Amino acid sequence: MRILPRSAIPILVLLAVGACGGSSVESSPSDSPPPGSESPSARGDEPKCQAEDHRSLPAWVPADLLLPAGTYFTKPVAAQGGYSEGLFIVPMSTSDFAKFVLEEWPKSGFHLGRGDAESGEAEDEFAKGSGAGAFKVQDRYCRPRSSTMLLIWTDDRSQVGTPGTEGGSPLPGTDESPAP
């Protein structure tokens, strides 16, 4: 069952942990990545993060959508097709956020989409009742470790249109080309 139109996928769908699960081997802090594969945030020599506005949580964010402690709203994004959108700073890496979402959001009754991810980026769609939304989260390569999240939501998906993808993602450093 689709919860958002197919054309919304380029903005929305990436959650590596959920999409790539199945391995029973877990890495430990002592595991070393192959040489040259570390992200800048994994090396410890990244610059200090740029200060972002701390704004009040928008009323459109579902009250029961649990966000990690320390997450804050930083910027509204022009809504598309009736969906509300905004940027948030999440105080963890994208992979940790994906694990958090997989564990916590279903406890509140949110159903997750299939998800997808690549290094430093994750996306997924989610729904609850008549509401539907999506997120895209990307690592910020600075310290303290954090990620930028685009959150999209509507309380009633039967009353909204299709979100457009013109202009690409509002997240910094994204590639505006369509996914393969």
C-alpha cells in the first residue's frame, strides 16, 4: 500500500537500517572501516557546527511523533502540495537516527515505508491514521555530531496534492539529479 504518490519518492525515501537489515553481525567500536571510507565526522577533525536558529516546534508536527532528545526546529520550508515542511537539527548521526525511528515510531503507531539510504543520508515515508509524512536526514560534517532533517507531514493525505521536486531538496549538499 502506497502512502504517498510515486513522484514524492525522490524527496522522501531512504532508511538504510530498515532497508538493508538482515545481517546478524553487528559492528563494534573497535571495528575499523576500510581505509579512505571514513566520513569527515568519523575522523574527529571536523569544524565546529554553524549555529542554527532554535525555533518553537511547529504545530503541524504530530504530538506523538517522538523525536530524539535535543532535536530542534530551525527553519520552515515552503510547503508543497498541501504538506507542511521544515528543517530540524537532530543531535545524532543519520544511522543512529534511523535506528531511533525504527525502534520508537512504531511504538506510537506510525507505519514506516520501505526506506533507503546511502552514506550519510537516509529517507523514509511514514503514516498514521489519515496522516502521512516523510523525512530526509543528512549528516552534518561538523562537531558536535548532528544531522539536518527535512520533515514533511499532512494530517489528512486525502486532502493534499503531490509534492513537487522542482529545485531539489532544501538540505545542503544534496544532488538534485533524479535517483536511478
